[in-house]
Amino acid sequence: MRVRNNRFLRLIERTVPRLAAYSDRRPPKAKATRSNRVGCATCRRSVPNDHRISDGTSVWIAVLTVVVALALSVPAGYALARLKLPMRSLFMIVFLLPQAFPSVAIYINVARIFYKLGINGTVLGVVLVHAAHGLVYSV
């Protein structure tokens, strides 16, 4: 490995003369200071209780998503199963249509709409996206 690395450095030194001056220098190791710590398992003191906040937000989003999806899908499922609707097949196609396209293309357009409405990055925006995606399975 060392020989291959030296050959590579010699090739660079011949082709790009400016790199020859810096080939022997190595950047100094960064010291762990208070400003560059990350809230991970090894540095729990730098960001206390951060995981509890994110876990609580995730549970809150999940509960709201289930409530919204059930509030929309239970009446829709009952109406599609029991009632004789004139455009029943059209409603079924509307519910199944998002599965026919790649999710990324749909989410890009949803994000564009959410930016215009100002609900991007909010709990409401995340709940609406997850509930719309879950309607396919809950109806």
C-alpha cells in the first residue's frame, strides 16, 4: 500500500508542480472543543435531552397521522364498500393513483405546494404527507 501511494504521489508531483510542496505536509488534528461537539452517545453532556424532544415529536406526528388517516379513511371505506355510488370506480382509482407514480416525483410537487402555503417543515406538513401516503393502505 505504501509503494502504491508513493507512486501516486510521484505522478501528482510530476503533473502538478504546486502539489509537490504540500505532499509531505499533513493537516493538524482538530482538538475536540466545546463548539464542535456533536450530540451523540459519546458526548451526552453537550446536548442534554435532545433525543427526548425528537422522540416526543415523532410520537406526536405518528399519533396525529393515524388520527387524520382514520378520520378520512373510515367514512371513505364505508361509503365505497356499502353504498352504491355512481362514480365508485373513479374514487378507487383516485385512492390508488399515487402508487402508480414514483414517490419522489410526488413529494417534490407536494414540497413546492407546501412552500407556497408556508407549512413546510412544520408538524402539520409532515402529518399531511404521511396521512396522504397512508390513505392508500387504510381505505
